[in-house]
Amino acid sequence: MPKIKLLSPQEAQKIAAGQVIERPANAIKELLENAIDAGASRISIYIEDGGKQRMRIVDNGHGMDKTDAKSCLQKHATSKIRSIDELVSITSYGFRGEALASIAAVAKVAILTKEKESSEGTKALAHEGIISTEPIACPEGTDITVTDLFYNVPARAKFLKKRETETRHIIQIIQAMSLTYPSHHLQLFVNNKLFINCPPQKDVISRCAQLWGQATAQHMIALETEQNQKGITISGAISNHNWFRYDRRTIFFLVNNRWVTNPQLGRALLKGYNNVLPLGRYPTACISIQIDPEQIDINTHPKKEEVMFAHPRTVEQLIYKAVRTALEKGVSKQIKRDISFAQPEYNTSPLPSAPFSDFDATLYPSDHIAAQQPVSEKQESASPFTYKSQVTLPYAHEPTVQQKNINLYTPIEQAKESYKLIGQFHKTYLLIEQEEGLYLIDQHAAHERILYELFATRFDQLPTIQLMFPQLIPCSQDDLAIIEPHLNIFRNHGIAVEPFGKYQLIIKATPVHLKNSSFDDLIKQVIGWIQEYSNVDQEQFIKTVHDKLRAQMACKAAVKAGDTLSLEQMQELLEDLHTCPNRFSCPHGRPTGFLFALHDIEKRFRRR
Ligand code: ADP
Ligand code: MG
């Protein structure tokens, strides 16, 4: 019995459309590219419900006549190539003639279009494979409306994300296009509100100002446009060493004006930022690569999001060099100074054991971290290690239920006798003598752990303080759109934050521990996490982001390496650490302390 049946052309087209149109942003990209291919210099985009319900793109390009207005909706209908041989030298975005047909297979499409010389325009409607046209009066150019995406493919509609996520994808496409064509006028309206307005600009840095605000643009440096022997030109702009984000959303690569996402290009860029930005921080960058079309293949990815290079290494090397040169020129002195970015809290390597390179230093497993009796004289210190004077940490002296039950912790009173706090070493480590050997405690890691546990268990009771001078945090409009629905994450932790105008957030109150901290960085990090975890379920999302926020708050509020601590402060730290759950590591996973076993020390000195 034969099992094979031919699919109806309509079903086949719906399936094929999935290759090109997975989400509203793909349709927007195709429609934008068509507008640019048609020579448009002004393009307005309107979206509703993240593009799921309605997308409309209006351009001032050359338009179509009545015949083309109909045939453009059919598959393999293109005005851009006649045969595959032309692909090697293609300069238009389109060539497959499948975008409009694909969109029409999975949504309702209406086109209004008029050529410049024509006295009347055409209205073309496509619905369920039927295309109708009629004459209509309309402006020159093309106006395409796509309604009810995937109305007839429920399996795919199910996979669409919430409105904010789809909108964010669309914004990225529009940002990429705006950066590619600074001299064009692009506008995005979200639910009829003007969201992005990019009138013509003279260069890419001014474009960055329109997209992300002056705060970003003032850190941008232009790449020196250089052509190598193979005719490859790298140009664009990158952010300097003083600027970073916690996500890659403002990194764009353009290959012959086509936005691509090849991961190797990103790696080459970040290699250029080695020693300038620590791991996990990303620059803002728009890097444009002009290359002989014969040196690339753009027909390898169904959505043309990646290109294949004939000589990928050459391109990567050029990007690396261009980035390095730009960063080094004019800022070389600062780069050296700013290498101190590498603060210990980001260094995840084990604590150095040199000069005891073969020393078997064990992570201290003891239950007995304690301090000697308080010193007689109270010492004042300018260090930020002042939490005891601001607030008592009740749990530091009251074991939690968990501690009581599992009884893992030796009571501090018992331990005090046999341990001695020697003092502070390198303004970073506390030295503690005890029977088993010498403990080094990292003051920052230890304090981070203490505060993290406080923030995690008492977050709803944290003592807060109204700021006399509220903090204003500049924020681009799309970052605001990302963070606004999630501001409760902060409010749940005593940080009173709200939008302030179109481009700022205002912080009016904070937990006392953070009263002197700047929140710029924390906000940026949360924006990064929201995007990074947008695909996990709600419960997991809340847990992860809260956890990360607490760790970062603890990091900010904790004493730093380099802070001088009084003996009394060191002792308080040790006492608090002693009663702290998970005290052997900081919230980022670094050890809080290290034991140099007496036995091993004696061996080194050949006493044994
Ligand atoms: P491709 O871009 O690969 O040719 P599309 O399906 O995207 O395929 O478009 C089909 C054809 O419709 C294009 O080749 C072009 O001639 C015409 N077209 C599409 N959009 C526009 C537009 N905005 N202005 C003028 N012509 C357009
Ligand atoms: Mg096209």
C-alpha cells in the first residue's frame, strides 16, 4: 500500500514558510530589506502586540506596478536575480523571491503600492492563497500590512513569546538597520506610540546616540577605516574601555550592509577587549565589513543571519586589530590604569598558593572559625565596613532553624579559646592562627557571603533609608521597556525605583547597606539577566534573577580588598561568618578562606 501523498501547494508553502518566518521579527526584517532594496530613504514601522496581531511597514521606495503587486506575493517571484549565477555578485538583500510568499502563507497580507510615474496605485490582498488586486489612490512607495501572524498554523503560534520579547526582537532588527543606514530616516511605533525615531544622521556614532542615548554615544570611538590587501574594509564604532553592558545586545556586525550574527566575529571583537573588559562584560559595537561579494556566501542560512567567508581567519584578525588599535590609540594610558578592573570579586581562580607551588592547601573544612577576645580599645576606621553600627544582623547571633537542627556549627564561645586572630594581611586577608594551621580569610568574599545570607533570608525586613539626593540613572528607551515590568525585583529588596521621564530611572530609597552605592551597574546587570533568562519559566526566572541580584547587592555592600579593618571589625566579621550557612564560599563560588596546614608548613621547613 503506497503511503506517500503529495501535500497540497498551500500546506507545502506553510511548511516552507517556517524556514523564513519563525516570529514577527523575521517578517519585519524581510519587509525592511525589501524597502531598502526598493531604494527607500524613509521607513516607518508600526507594530501591535509584538507584531503578532499587526505589523505595517511604509516606505518611500520605487513602488510596484499592478502586475508586480500581484506577482510579488507568489513564491519564487523576484525582480532581483534571473539565475543563480548572479548570486556571486548580488548587492540586494533579497534574491530568493520567497519572503512575501512565505508571509502570505501564514498571515493575511495587504499591500498598497504606487510607482513614482504612475497616476494610480494598486491594492493587493492575499488570504489563504488567493490574491486579489484593485486600483487605489495612494502615495508613492509601498505600504504593507501583515495581520494575524500564524493564524492558520497554531503549532507555530504556540511558540511565539510574550509581547515584550517579540517587541525586543523587532527592536534589534530596527537598530541593526538604523546603524547600517545612518542617513535614512527610520521610525518604530509600538501600539501607535513613537518608540524609536531616527532621523538622518551623518555617522554611526550619532546614530548610537539616537538609539541608546548620549551616555552610550559619548563612550564610542570610531574605528579607523582601513582596507587590507584583499580589499576587505573594516569600519564603524566601538565603545571605549570605560563602557560596558552585561549583555551582547548592542553588538552588531554588518557584512556588506547585511546584519549577521556569526559567533566567530563576536569572539574576535571580544578578543580585542582582552584585559580591557573582564569576563561577562560586553562592549557596544557596530562593525561594518565591506568585502568582495565573491569572498562570501550569503545563501547558507535560511534567514540569511550568517554568512560564510572564504577566508574567515583574515576577517577575524582584521576585526581584532581594528578594535585593538582603536582602544589603544589615545587611551593607552588609561587602559593600563583600568586593568585594575580585575578586582578580586571577578577572579574565579583559586587563591594563589605561591610561593608554595606544590603546597597542598585545602579549603578549610573546619567548623571552628573564631576570633580572639575583643581588643580593649575601639578603633575607628574609614572603611565601609560599618554595618554593625547601622544595623544589627539578628541572625549573626541567633542561629537559624537550619543551623539549630543540623548542628554543624561549633558554638563561638567554645571556639574562641583555641583560635587567635593575628591581623590583616595585604589589606585583604584575615590571618587566623589555630591548632590545625594558619587560615587566610578573604575579607570581601566572607563579607559577601554574610550579606548575601542576610539579603536572602531577611529581604522583606531589610532596614532601608530614604536617599536625601535620589539617584538618577540614565537608561535608553528600550532598556527601560525591558526593565519596567520587572521593577518589583528591586522593590522586593528594599530598593525603591521607578521610571523618571522617558530616559531615566530614579532611586529614592535603598537598604542601609547600600546607601553609598551607585546603582548604575546593578540596573545594567539586571537588564542583562532579564534577557538572558527570558526563556526560562516564570518561577525559575524569579529565583535566578533574585539570587543574582542578592549576590550583586552583597558584592556592592561588602568590604573590599584594600579596606583597612580594625581588629574589632575583623572579629565581628569572623563571628558573623561563623554562624553563616554556606560559609565556605562567597555567592559567586570563590572560597572565603584557605587553610595552610601546620603539618605542611612544618614539612616545608623540614621540621618533619
Ligand atoms: P526578494 O526580495 O527575494 O526578491 P520578496 O518576496 O521579498 O523576494 O519580494 C518579491 C519582490 O517584490 C521583490 O523582488 C520586489 O520586486 C517586490 N517588492 C517587495 N517589497 C517591495 C517594496 N517594499 N517596494 C518595491 N518592491 C517590492
Ligand atoms: Mg525580499
